[in-house]
Amino acid sequence: MGAGGWVLTVLIWAAVLGLAIWAVCRLFPAQRTPDPRATLDARLAAGDIDLDTYRSAREQLDGPTPATKGLR
């Protein structure tokens, strides 16, 4: 087998390996952590928490606002 045959063999195996990696990534997608603000919004919409609890938790997530930074 000449040099062209070896190059072709390496390219074919690289393609097979790449296809296998792609297939595994498609079958088992990465788990993403949910956004805390979206979770909080969903809990308010579902009625799991009241508005005061929502506002308190939202303030803790967002941190101090520029107007209240010096007051704390």
C-alpha cells in the first residue's frame, strides 16, 4: 500500500471516530443548570411562593441596586 492508501486509511478512521463522537454527544446532551431567575419566576407563576417572598429572593439574586449600595 502506498502513501496515498495510508492517508486515505487515516482519513477514513478519523471520520468514523468523529461520527462516533458526534453520535454520542447527540444521544447524551450535556445537562445545563437551570437559571435561578427563571426558576423563581416559574415558582411565582405556579403559585408556589407569594409576591413578598419572590421580591425578597429576587433582591438576593440580583444583589444591591446602585441606589441602595451605600445604605447597607
